[in-house]
Amino acid sequence: MFERFARDARAVVVSTQDLCRELGADEVRPVHLLLALTEEGSGVHDVLSAHGITTDAVAECLGVVPSAPPAPLGEDDAAALRTLGIDLDSIREAVERQFGHGALDEPAAGPTPPAGRAASDEGDDDLDTARGRFGWGGHIPFGRGSKKVLELALREAIRAGAREIRTEHIALGVLRVDDEAVTMLIRAIGADPRALRADLVDHGRRTA
């Protein structure tokens, strides 16, 4: 499924890894995807900015929104996608080929760094290698909410008759996902979700 992502949409998904590390997050959540969408180079940067959803605004709100993950994906979601000929297991396999095994799994407790050696030590090549291999600063898994966003992005692309998943589809997925943090963030910024959705859809039509 990941091969269906447009270049800038792939960049957004990958960018969430760096953003989550900077924020000290243990998993990728919908708000992190939204933050990545506001960055320069994102296909929907200007659309979001016009509604007050900028990198600075989102980053500021991230300090006050709840971080609890939303409810898990249900069998109804998988069944709905199967009616469209889309297999969630295939999506998982595609994402894991790109990001590594377990990319969509729940975050697991990582191993403790060797005694007497802090995980933040600099200049230690062996420890840096261990971090990447065992998870100290390595891949950050997608949480349930962000998995749902990617599913909804796929649905939006299908609805629009698009050949690939674009940044506007990810943004629409963020708006549709039932995530309290996203809802509170958009409310705090003062954006109108309906107007934003309409502008994102229009942007997609004009740039298709």
C-alpha cells in the first residue's frame, strides 16, 4: 500500500519519525501527522496555513493536548475495506517492508542500555548501532490513531478516484479520525473543520 503514496505524502509519513523523536513521543499519533503536514514542502502546507494551522501553532498546542491513544481499529473497519478489495494485512506488510518489522505494532518496552552507559552518550558508534537495532532512538511505531488516519487516507483517495495517496488525503484522514487531541487542537487554533475539509478537497481536484 505504501507504494501508492505520492512522493510528498511519503515524506510526511517518514517525517513523523524525526518529529516524534524531537518531542520524545513513544508512538506516532494523528497530531504528529498533522504537524508533519504543516511543514514546508508539504502539498497542503498553504491550505492548512490559510486556516491558521501552522507548524508553530500546532507545536504550541501539542503541549496542552492529551496524549492518550484512541480506540483500536475494529473489525468493521477491516470489513469495510475488504468490500473495496483492500486487505489490511497487505497494508501492514507493505508498511513493514518500508519501515521494518512491527512498524504498526504497539510500542513495546525496550531493553535497558548496558550498565554504566547512558543511551544518550555521544561518540559511541557501538551504542549508536545498538540504539538503531534494539529501539533506543530507533523506529517509533505507529499508534492506533495514526493507523486509522492512514486507512482513512486510503479511503479518501479511493473516493476521489486518485491513483495515489496524496498529502490532502492524509490531511482529510486526520480530520476524520476520532481523536480527542486533534479535535482539541483544531478548536484551540480556531479552524473550521468543515471549511478546511472543503478546501482540501478543492485543492485535490485542482492539483490532480
